[in-house]
Amino acid sequence: MADENASPSVSETPSKTNPVPVTESKYSPAARRKRRRNLVILITAVVVVVAGLFLWRYLSSYESTDDAQVDVHLYPVSARISGYVIKVNVNDNQWVQKGDVLVEIDPTDYEVALAQAQANLANAEATAQSLNITVPITSVNSTSQLQFTASGVDDARAAISAAEKQLTAAHQQVEAAEANDVKAQDDLHRYKLLVDTREVSQQIYDQALAAAKSSTASVAGAQASESAAQQFVQQAQSRLTQAAANHEYAQTGPQQVSSTKARAQAAIADVQQKRALLHQAELNLQYTKVIAPISGEVTKTVVVGLNVQPGQQMLTVVPLEDIWITANFKETQMKHMRPGQRVDISVDSNDRTYKGRVDSVAGATGPLFSVLPPENATGNYVKIVQRIPVKVVLDPGENRDRQLRPGMSVEPTVYLR
């Protein structure tokens, strides 16, 4: 049973009903052609894969766009003063250096204003100097006047006291003279009676008459002295009132000193104001010569004879040595773009390629800086690939011949690897 189920051996001769196919030799021409064909197919596939890989790596190693242009900061030069243009020292498209005089405005009015400002300043300085000298003098005078008026008040009070004493003495003299006059008049009356009866001599009566007249005169003199003493008292009181008023006025000395100091400070402030006006007049005179703020090419210059006003633009300076490229890349191109990457800039105008590098990427897409930025919250939103401005700066010396001009279209290629 085992022999019947066993497979026939290789050495057995096949039967006629089951013939064995004859295999080709591996060294036959057909086998060799097949192997060559397979090898060619394999090599071709490898070459295609490698070439595709290199092509993919090459195409993904850079990004380019034709939406790019040359940019620069334009420097509009405007008048800072009003005046008549008497001279234009440059022509359109002329190269100027920083500090060159571009336009000259008639300086006559500003020279006159400068001379007036100088005179006003000299006058203010003289006034301030005189007031500064007056301050210590006023301080000393106020102190001396205060002391003098205080002493005048004391003197006036002493004079009043002396005058009152003189008035008292004069009043006493009047009383004494009146008493003597009463006695003399009584004696005269008695002697009159006696002389009429011839009891006394006429000489004694005459002496009594003279004494009565003398006493009357003494009374009048004493009364006059009393009146004079009263006037002296009144005069002394008036002098005291005046002295008190002078002393009270002298007590305002500190206020007078403060007022003088305030006037001196005001004079100093006036000097500073006049000095500032002088400086402004000097600046206005300097502004009559309009200078170039930067080196560059001049365009759109004014003409002689034009009356300009402050802020009026007279020309524009284009600094061609400080240009850059603004490339508007699609947002789908920005994935691997970074500052510092190498850039080739192709220019159609001169068929040249400039070297540069990515400087920075704008903070927003271009449409957001337009006058009417898009408003997507309207319900009718359609997704549109936006463009983002990328600033590309040239390598030093690339635009030495100044052939790149602002506004020219260029094609930058940014190498991402």
C-alpha cells in the first residue's frame, strides 16, 4: 500500500500520457534578452525615482513670484517758512548729496526779523540787569527806612512830651501872670483912689499904673506863649502821625523787595523769551536755504518766482542707494520662508539677476492696508488665497550703478534650503 501511494521517483521514465515540458537553458539567447530587459526596466525605474526625487527637492527648495516691485522711501522736501523762491540749484533727475543746498528763498525779511530780535534781546537784558541791581538796593533801603522811621516815631513822641511840658509851663506862667495882673490892677485901683485924695504921690500912682500895664502885657505874653506851646504840641502830634505813617509804609519794605524781585524775575523770563525769539529768527533765516535731507536723485523741482508756504512740497529726493524689493508671496508659499534666506532677483529692464536676502515679513496681508479692507463677516465668504508682502534687501554693492528704480517689476526667487 505504501508503494502504491508513493510518488514516482525522478529517475523513472515518464509515461507517454504525462509528458514533461522541456525547460529553456538559462544561457539561452531568450533568457539573456529577458534579463537585459528586466535590468533596463529596473535601472530606468531607479533613474526615474531618483530624478523625481531630485526634481521634487529642487522644486520645493525655492519659491518665486512675479508680483514684486522695487520700493524706496521717498523724501518729500517742503518749505518750513513762507517766501519767494529766488534760486533753484538743481534740475530734475539730478543726483545730490546730503546737505546740498537745493532751493533758496529770499532772506531779506528774515534778516530784518533777526536784527529786530537781537535788539529786543539786548533791551531785555539791559532791563533785567538794572532790576537785578535794584533788588539789593531796595532791600538795603527798606531796612534803613524801617529803622529810620522807627526812630522818627520815637523822636516825634519825645517831641510831643516836651511840647506838652512846655505847654504846662506856659499855662502856669499864664496863671502867674494873671494873678500878678489881678494884684497890679487892684493896686492901681487903690492907688487911684489914694491919688485922688492926695494921700499918695503921683509918682507912686504912676509906678502902680506902669506895673498894671506891665502885668497886663505879661498876661498877654504868657497867653501867647501858651498858644505857641499848644501849637507846638499839635505840630508834634502831626509829626508823630506822619512818622507813624512813614513807619507803617516802611514796614511794607519786604513786600517792596519781593515786588522788585518779581519784576527782576519777570525781566529774566522776558530775556529768555526774547532769546527764544532770536533763536527762532536765526532758524527762520537758516530755513531760507532748503538742503537735501539725504543723498539721492531729485524729481519734480519748483521754479524761480514761486511763493511758497510752510508745508508746501517743493521737490522729492529718491535715495536710489537705499532701495529694497517688496515681494507679494501667496500665503501657501510662506510655510518655509524665513528672514535671512538667499534671494535671486531677476529684472527684465536690464536682464540682470541681483543677489539679496529676506529681511522681514509684513505683519498683515496686503488687502488689509488698502483703503477698503475686506470684510469677511458678511455671510458671502469665498476663500481666496491672500498675498503677504515680504521685504527683500539687496546685498551690499548690488545696485552700485543705480539701475534699479522704485516701481520696477522684478521676479524674486527665495531659496528655502
